[in-house]
Amino acid sequence: MTMTGPKKDQGALLIKGGHLIDPAARIDAPLDLLLKDGRVAEVAPPNKIKGGANEKVEKFDARGLIVAPGFIDLHAHLREPGQAHKETIATGTAAAAAGGFTSVCTMPNTVPVVDSVEWIDWLRQPERGALVNVFAVAAATRASKGATLTDFRALQGAGAIAVTDDGKPILEDIIMREALVLSGELNFPVVQHAEDTRMTENCSMHAGARSFRLGLRGMTAAAEASIVERDVQLATHIPNARLHVAHLSTADALKSVRRGKRAKARVTFEVTPHHFTLTDEDMRDYDSNYKMNPPLRSPSDLEAILAALADGTVDAIATDHAPHAAHEKEMEFERAAFGITGLETALALAITRLHREKRIPLARIVELFTAGPARCFDLRGRGSLARGAIADVTLFDPKKKWTFDAAQSRSKSKNTPFDGWQLTGKVVATIVGGKIVYAA
Amino acid sequence: MNPARGSLLGIEHLEAAEILRLFKFARRMNPDRPRPLLKGKRVFLLFYEASTRTRSSFEIAAKSMGAHTVLIQSIGSSIEKGESLLDTGYTVRAVGADIIVIRHPNAGAPFVMAQHIDVPVINAGDGLHEHPSQALLDAYTILRNKKTFKGLQVAIVGDVFHSRVARSACHLLSKFGVKIVLCGPPELVPDIATTLAPGIRVTRHIDDALRGTDVIMLLRVQNERLSGLKIDLLEYIARYQMNPARLKMARKDAIVMHPGPIIRGLELTSEVADGAQARILEEVRNGVPTRMAILARAMGKMR
């Protein structure tokens, strides 16, 4: 939406010698890629694309690299308007570009809440300095108070691609029902942060042996699963309703989603890299970089998520990038803000954990960052490199070992549990609308 | 930053040998015969939560070893104005604190302090997490009454979930092979409590908990920490209150302990609180030499 749509006369870029993975087109082969005027102009076997003699064609040597559709993050907090001390659209999208994301969906739990056409317009202004595409997810209820639905039709018209009260759930059955009815009529996904907050008061981590030992009140798996179950039930019985479950974290909630999908409900969901990498047992010494919502869950929840990633049930990997200033995190664990950054570590965690350790094919991982999320929010022309698609491309080296240094992060905030982690798989270049916006 | 040497953040990671050293030293401490081991040192008592016993006994322990003490409470200090935990820590360090004793309503607050401030930090109770000095003085009291931990069974009755005393006691007693029976309703004594340390069993029946028990530790129902949880106090009294009839189910020489404050007529009757088997005030008395040992250890003077 913002800025970097296809533009004419941008010249051409030939990506040569790479291995192209485009799950939407079922392509997984050595192929060259020609981008022209912000679109994919040609996909062809190595050395078959001839840059016309009179055309200026820039070349990119992609030997040893995977060439993939530009990654799409369905769930990031870019913190504008109102919380520029944590992140701005400029810094957040710079981090996104470094993480290989060409499109970021930004959450509306800002100050004020993005619940109006005016704020959607504001987010899309060039002054925001977005380096990659920014798609607005608008609030589902006014000020995200859960009481009165926002004007879905107007928000959709203004360019919002989904609605959510993220950070909070839509608790009232009747409000959620209304939202899903509208989602079906407008073909407009409702994104639910599934947490029954009536059960999680004063809680700061997952309820289990670890929280008991640490003396921290725990959020039960049931507090997530009960909301997901209700929502899936509603979505199953409302014609065309579109439910997207944000950052699903428990085995029980996963069961509900699987049931919904089997019943042909239009239910999609995302999981985060931290939920497939860490468990509640990894938190040490009240380090608030391990505090996020939903919390790190039990090892058996993690196993269930890994299985769903491998068997094709999970629709997307989303970061839930949630930057916070140091003074909002370096404090008593129970008082510290929820959330960790994630844009720059997502791909590497997926390759390290899912591909190298769990043997999930790279093509499946690419799908979870591209075609999968594009389908969840209907991002037409994105998530694939078919001829004519928007020229958003991510190039990465799946074998490159590197150490993540949070201090070097392009995000304004450094709240991550992955500082100093040795990871495999690194983004080498990020191309948005045919233009290189990041090169390692 | 690692916590400064001499910090006492919890019992969980304290070694059994270190605990015995503390007891050995405490036995030699007598607050009526001052030993100037901490002469000229400044002990800051940061109390973010109400306290009678812990605060006063740390204060007496420090003073009887020649230290200056400064008490900072959340009310009447910059904490009230919104100063952060760490800024308060940096401030008292800048004023010249040699030891920080901290009580805080949030679990882990002493850890956060110890990771940023380069003087020993002593946890005087953090949220639901640990209360190490209480566990030490309780175990010290048990040892003085029972001579050894060997073969002992300790029943902990009441609100284990909200109790930092219970968590610390479980860690400590488990290190010495004591059999621990936790007793109370599921809301207050979750089954998961058995994962805390080896040798812990949970029962819902008071007679089961008391049979063969050498030590009964009673806990207060912490109304201020229930956080919306509803407890039927009359039912609690009917099922778990310690009264003379129930006390008879334990071993004849069983002792009754309670970290205080006690609520007469709730977790125990006055007959039990004031009875011959009660050691509740002895616990309070033992708090001083135990905390003298903790402070001496903090300054490397526990020899």
C-alpha cells in the first residue's frame, strides 16, 4: 500500500545463477529471474534471459543463493502513531528489509489506536519513510475497547487489509460474531489475539512447573484455547467468515484450528519463530527478553507446533515483532512490557530450527514466509514470482552461519532473547518493487 | 553482570554445605554480645512491601554487628514518585550502600537488582518466589529442636501457591532429604508443586498430612495475594485449621511453626498458637542470629 507499488521506467534487474523457490508456482529449481518496471518480467533456465541490447539491465549474481518471493510478515508492531520511542515505520521497515521482509502488516495497538480511515491514510503517507511495503491492519473495535465494531467497509476501502484488536482479544461472543459476519460479507479477515484475559490477570508467563517455581502467575493454555475454540465454532457456522488466529502457541488451540480447517471453515493462523524455538523452561533469571504474549509455552506445545509446521497445517510464520525501549524492559519481570523484536531473526531461526534440525524442506519454509501469508490476507500479486507478479524478491544464503548481535539491529529497540545466538541462513538482498532496499 | 559474591537471592541454588556453614555461624551469634564484624558498613533495607519480623530482625542483626542501617520504604521515598527499581538501586549504591536487603512484591526483583548493582543483594522476600532468610531461620529452628534433618517429615499446610516461604522451605528441606507433605485445597496447593524439588508429596487431607509428621508448618491464607481467587474461608477452617484435636494426629513430639503473621481462628486456633508445641516465637528469635550469619556472609566475614 505504502509507496513501493510497481512503477514504470525503473530499469531492469536480472538475478542470475540463483536457485529459485516459488512454492505458489511449485517451482524449486535453478532459474534466472528478470525484473522490469516493478514486475516479474521473465523466469527462465540459467543463461536463457538475454537483456535486450538497448536496455539497461543491472545484473545480480545470485550464485549459491535462494531466490524467493519477497517475505510477508503478517504481524509486526511498527509502533506508529504515538510510540516512536520504541520504533518508527522507518526503523521498523529497515529491520524488516534486513530480515528479508518486503511487506509488513502493522498492528493497530498504537497511541491512538488505528481505528479510522484518517489513521490508515496517515500510515500510508511517504513521510513515514517506509523502506518496504506497509499494510495496515486496523482495529476491529473502536479504540480496541471490544465494545463497538469499527467501520470495516470504510477501513477496507482505505486500504486496511484486515482488522484486529491485537494485544487484546475480542472477548464478547456477540461482538466477535458480528465481526465474523462482516468478514464474510466483505471478504475481510478478522485477526484474533486469542487470550481470555479474565483468566490471565497479573500473569507474566505460561502456567506450568516453571512459573510455579519462579513464583510468577501463569497464563494457562486454556486461556488461549478456549477463545480459539469459540472463534472456530463461530467461523464454522457463519457463511464465508474469515478468521485468522494470531501467534497461535498451544497444542490445544491447534486442535481447534485443525478441526475448523477440516470442516472447511476459512480459518488461517500464524506461528512465531520464538514459539517454535523456545519454551517456558528457557527463561532464566527473570530476563524480560523472554516475556511476550502469548508466552513461551511448554515443550509439548512446541512439539505440536513443529508437527503442524511440517505437515502443512500452519499457514504462515509471523514475527510478532514487538519493540520496546530498554527502560520498559529492564525492570521487575512482572512489570516489564510484553514482547520481543523479531524481524531480523525470523528467517535464520526458521532455517536453523526447522530446516537444519527438523529437516523441514526449504520450499516449505519459503512458503510459510510468502505464499502462505499472502493467502491469509489476500495480498494479490505478492507471495509469488510468476510472470507479472510484483517484483518483491528475497535472496538468502541458506548455509551462511552468522551471529546475531542485537546492538547492530536496525530496529530502534534491542529487546530480544536471541542476542549472541549463532544461526544459519542469512538474508543477502531484499528487493521491493524491483529496487534493492537491502544488501548485506 | 553476575550477582555480587555474598548475595543471597534464593535457596534453590544454594548448596547444602553453605547452608550448614550459615547455621554453624548463626549458632555462635548472640545479638546481646555485639561482634563488630560489619563495623562502619552501610546496610540499606529497601522495603517495597509491609514487614514486621523480617525488617526488624535484619535491622537488629546489622546493628549488633556494628553496621549502619538505612531503611527505605516505598511510601515516603522517591519510589512513591515513580523512581524505578534500578534507579533506586543506583542511588543507594551511590550513597554508599555495602549491602542491599530488599523485599519486593514482584518475583525476581532482587535478581534484577543484583544483575545491575555491584554490592551483595539479599532477598528478604520477592513476590510469590522465595524468602530465603525465613527458610534458613525455620530450618535452623527445626535443627535446634530435632537435632538432625535425618528421617524427618515436615507437613506444610495452607496457601502454598502464594507462599514464598513454602517455596524456599521446600528447596531447603529437600536438599537434606526431608520428606515434605504439602496439604491444602487444589487452588492453594496445586499438584505441580511436587515438581519444585525431590521428596515432595501433595495431599488434600489434613489427617494424611499429619500422620507421622515431626514438624507442622502452617501458612497464612494471603488474602492480599489471591488476585480474584475466591476461597471459602469457613470450608478452609473446617478442613485444614490446626486445632488441638488435629495436632494429636501428628507425632507426640511434633512442633508447630508459622512464619507469621498468624491469623488466630483461621489457619490455627489460639490453643495451638499458644500451646506447648508451638515454636512460632522461637522462629522470630532465631531470625536475628540467622540474619547475622547472612549479613556476615555477604561481607565475606563468615569465618
